[in-house]
Amino acid sequence: MKEKITKIGMAEVSAAKHPAVLITLGLGSCVGICLYDKAKKVVGMAHIMLPSSREIKNNNNKAKFADTAVELLLEDMLGLGAQRHRITAKIAGGAQMFSFSSANELMKIGERNVQAVKSELVRLSIPVIAEDVGGNYGRTIEFYSENGDLGIKTIGHGIHVI
Amino acid sequence: MTVNYENLNSMQIDVFKELGNIGAGNAVTALSKMLNKKVNMEVPKVRILEFKEVPELLNGAEMPVAGIYFRVQGDISGNIMFIIPEDSSKTLINMLMGTCRDRAEFDEMDRSALEEIGNILAGSYISSLSALADMKITISVPALAIDMVGAVLSVPIIQFGQMGDSVMLIETRFFEGDTQVKGYFLLIPDMGSFTKLLEKLGVA
């Protein structure tokens, strides 16, 4: 059976049944949240940009925020037969691409995104079983329904699987 | 009132196009002086794109680019960024240093050359903006990242993301002789400054 490859762009979420690969290219300060139900082999990925929908007026796009995207993704996965209590998470991204000498809140957005994602996963009782976050470089991530492996590619910082 | 790029009317878009035109024109003139060579420019294209369309325009999110980022402060605040594809960056460095090396990687010298190019481009861009809108604006020192375009752009896109779901991108191509160099320019006013900028430009 040929696996279906889906690209997830900024502020998008997507879920799929086995066989599938979910991909996000060139993840920077955003965070890729990868959820997996091992028994059903249902995968889901969210590509969030900002920590909180409550800090922003224009917040209709739920896939954009850490505090609203995970639930949105969960719904899609449950719709495909995933069981909530079996779902685990892997997260990647949240880099600080530029370093400014002046303290600018927005420059730490990667770190804030990671923290917001983690606390949202805690709130929803989804365990984070692996992560590759921070640093100052971009990542391309590939999430496989076959075994829940998350492949990470970088420019100059190697390739690995978590 | 929330202002974002999706809600701009055609007159406001025209003003931004003109701004892009004048700014890029000045930037290219400055570059031409620095290189001591005649540099020609195509009329810049101003595009308003949804986030997910941006990496596609730049040949996919994994394409390596140099991003030079500045903080803007004064009568308006925000950020500006130049995106120069890796091959164009190498061409520019060679032009600036009078070399014709094929670089596999960027060393310290190359990085400062790129920062300097960014400085010149951003400085002239901002000075034309401040003249046009009669504002006092200063720019910070440059910050440079060389990485996948999606990752580099995530920073300004997140800033746009606080206002809406689209970005404004000004595409500039310039030529020195037969050599083509491509560059992209993003102007990201902070939330309060967007309205102020439109007011100052007389199109609020």
C-alpha cells in the first residue's frame, strides 16, 4: 500500500490514517505538534505560530495558536478512530532564528511557543514522549504512521529520528 | 479597529506598491554605488499572500536563503527583512569583494559582507520611507540567519500573524550586467504602527 503524503503549512492541522506521512517543511520559530495513536496508527500534525489565542484579537484561525490547535487536531484524529487515552505527542521546532542584542519579547517567540504547546499538552493529559526544540536553525519534519517515527532534517545540524 | 493586509483597499495597496518601488529603487542605487557598478532593477512586484503560499513563491520552504533582519524604531515601530536566495547571496558577496569564488559555506567574512549589504539596502529603504511619510525612523544593527526559507520567514510571518493571515511581500530583481540577483523585502509594522503608517501616507 502506498502511503499518502500530506504537507502541513503554517497555521494548518491535518490528521490521517495509516499508511500516511505528514510533513512540514522549513519549521522555524513555529512548533510542529505530532500526535499518534499507536494501536490505530492514526497520525496528526499541527503547525502552530503563536502561543495564545487570548492575546490576539484576530483569532478565528484555531490552527494558528498553541492553545486552540491541539484540540482541533484531536477532534480530527478521534474522527478517524483514534482513542484519546492512547495518544502520545512528539514536538519539534521553536527555534530562535535571529539573535538581537536588545531584549525583544518577540525574538523569544520560539521558546514561548514551545512552553505554550507543552502546557496545553499537559492540560489535555497527552504525554510528550520525544522532542527536538530550540536552537537557532530550521527543521523539516516527517511523521510516519507506520511506527510514529519523527524524522528531522536540518541544514548543517544533521538528520535524525526521534 | 484591526487593520490587516486582507482588508486593504486598492488605493492603499497602490501606495504600498509605490513605497516598494521608491524604496527598492533607492536601495538599488545605494547598492550600485557600493559595488561601483551599474545595477538595473525590474519594477518590483508587490504581493499580498496567505502564509502557506509564501514558501511556494520562494521555490519551497526548504530552499536555503540569507535573511537579514532589522528592528525599526521612531515614529513607527516594526521590523524589516531582506530575503536573498543563497545563490544570489553568493553572487552579491562576490560582487562586493571582487572575488569569483564558489562558496560551499559562508564564513565570517561572507556573513559580515551580507550584513553590510543588508545595512545599505535597509538604510536607503527606510530613509526613503521616512522622507515619503515625513517620519523619523531609525534601524537597528542587522541580524543574519542563513537557513531554510520557511524557517527564516517564520519570524516575520509570526509578526504578521498577530494582525491577520497574510503577508505583504515586495519582490525585487536586479541585474549587474548579465548577472541576476533576486531579493525579497518585507515591511512589518507593529500593530499600532500600521494604522499610523496609513495615516501618514494619507490613505487611512
